[in-house]
Amino acid sequence: MMHIVLVNPEIPQNTGNIARTCAATGAMLHLIEPLGFELSDKYLKRAGLDYWHMMTYRVHESWQEFLSEYPDAVMHYATTKAPRDYCAATYGPDDFLVFGRETKGLDEALLAEHYERCVRIPMVPDARSLNLSNSVAIVLYEALRQQGFPGLSGEGHLRQASPAGDWRDYV
């Protein structure tokens, strides 16, 4: 299972959207305190809609506590300061995708320590960054694509109303 790690997230709507993405993909969400909101926040819950029961999340008191629980984790650090784009990385099925807070990103000392594991989403030079929930979705889906979207449905079908007004599957 892929892991999404949010280090000190600040905006509840972003975290709620990310929780929904985790539910839809089977990824586990890790929240590193301090958080910029309460987990009972109505905006957090509304953004995640009714998906909270479909996902697994953990709250960690600190980055150090998180690291002590996952000492052998393979981590990819998302940052605008990365030397390569996110598609150049190779992702494994149990990897951790780490994202910083909305206003500051990840600490530069952490990035310098793991610079070879840093990835970036390409964008025009004057753009500061993308929305956090969008960034998580972009990188997570690339990681899942590389693995053949394990456990995810790759096809859907239309439903169409018959002349009588009832719905049937359209295949």
C-alpha cells in the first residue's frame, strides 16, 4: 500500500481532499503534528465527504516519532526545489510520498539530507507551487501507474435511461 505523509498540514479542506484521494486509491494517510486544524473540523470532514470510513489514517506526534515507526521506509519528498521531476522516480508498492505544509513546504534541512529522493512537479517558472491536494493526486497516481494501478478498477461503464425511464447498464 502506498503511503501519503503530510507534514504539518495547515488547511483542512486540502487534507479532506487528500483523505478522499487516499480512500479512492487505497493509500494510507499519515498526518504529522502539529496540524493547523482539528480532526473534527467540519471543512475537513466535508471535503472528505463520506469517504472517511474507506481509508486508513494515523496521526503522529512528530516527524521523529513517525520515523521511529517506519525506520526502513522508502520516501520520496515532494518539493519545488527538487532536482528531477516526479515521473523520473521509481516508486515501489510500499513507498511513502512526503509533502510539506501549504505555506512553507518541507524543511530545507530535511530536503538537503535526502536530496536524491526529492521530486518536483514541472510548472512554469513564475508559479510558486500547486495546491497541496492536487500535488498529492498527481504524484500518487504516477506511483500507482508505474505499478499497474494495483487493486484499482481500470474501467467503467455508462448507465442509460431506457425509453420507459428506467436505468440499465450500457455496455
